[in-house]
Amino acid sequence: MPPLPPPAAAHLSARERHTVRRVMLHEDYLMLIRRGTKRWGSAADGLLALPGSLLLAPRGIVADITNEPDGGGMYEALVMSFPPELVAESPASSPSMSQAQLLPTPGTELLEAIERACRSLIAPQASPRLRWLRAAEVLELLNAAGLGFAPTPLGRCDQVRRLLGSDPAHPWSLPEVAARLALGESTLRRHLAREGWNFTALLRELRLAQGLALLQGSTRPITRIALDVGFQSPSRFSRAFAERFGFLPSVLRREEAASAPPT
């Protein structure tokens, strides 16, 4: 099995409005909006996060997300994710959230802790221990504000995602994954089916989700991202991405879209 995943953070940015369909959260997330707006859910009953506000989304929920640039043509946000093992170390002292919540005016101490944690999580030289402690501080402050996440055990799909995510470009097969998890192939198929998945669909979903994260939070070109997440060509990645999320990868990279030939 791969090592425990560390808490993670990214600075997301986009220059075009886009809606990401059916975002599936497999960890607890925190999103601090810096520029533009983020709408979680529908315009009728969703949450609208303005600059300076904090959006909290617990593990296990699914929603459409719309990111809208501001008048200067930019959307920016800091995003943190917390692995279940870290959440279990910092159990909520009040009833845990079961759906996304919006904190319009987070306190100064919490904002400073988020900024500090994101710097450590993004910095390549930060030690794993420091990253864990910085993220734990944020969770403690959220708990103190009555906004704790619920500790939940890993399911079999979570374990498979963790293994696949350790190297998404690897040519994974169900027999190899079953062997890595010390399971029979038929047993693994049954476990995945109980959670509504098959192996091929799960692998494809993970690769596309990681591709989305890299498009939003890195400067890698689309051609590199496609290969890094396991697609054989950028064109196959772009088609699969558009089918899954509802827009082309180039929407998140305006400069590449402007220079690309028409297709």
C-alpha cells in the first residue's frame, strides 16, 4: 500500500467562467475565495462564496461548482484538503457538517492559519511533519468555531483510489490492484460494485479528477498533464475531460486556447 496521503493545498486560478459538473469529494475540503466568486450547487438553492469568504465541503458529497472571474478577469482561491486520518486525529467537538457550509467572515486567526498552512503545503521544502501540523491547526480552529468535519472510515473504493492516485500514469489493471490490496479479483469487483463502481470507470474518474486539479492549480501545459494522469494523448484527454466536466481543458488555460489550431 502507498503511504498515507498528506494534507494538500493549491492556489487555483482561472480566467474564464466555467461550471464543473458532479464534483465528487473524497476528502474534506476548505476553499478560501480570493478573487471572483464560487457557486456551490444551483443558482436557486446553492451557496455563493464571495471574495474573503470560506467554503467548507465535507467528504462524500457531490455538487456542481461554478467559478466566476471578477471584473478584472480573474478567479482565484486557496484550497486545502484533509485526509481522513488527519480528521480522525482532530474530532469535532460539536455536530459535524453533513453538507457544504459558507463562512462569510472568517476570523483573523483562522485566515492566518489557512494562509500559513497553504504556504507550507505548497512549498516543496516543507517537511511532512510541518505540513501535518499546519493542517491540524486549521482543523482545530474550525472545530473551535463549531465547523468540524466528521471522521469517517475508508471504504474499499477509497483504498483503490489512494493506490491509483499514487501513480495515475501507471498502466493499472484490476489484477494488479487486487494483488496489491491482498484481495481476489472477484472479491474486489464485488466491493467496487457495492459502492456503485467498476474498475475501469473508477480509474478514469480518478485520472480526470487529477487532471482537473493540475489544470487549476499548476502551470503544467495541457499536453504534459494529459500524459501525467495516464492518457495516451492530449486529444483523448480533452475529449474525456469535456464529456466528464462539460468544458474543454483549454477553458482553464486561455493562452493555450488562443494559440491552438481549430478542431
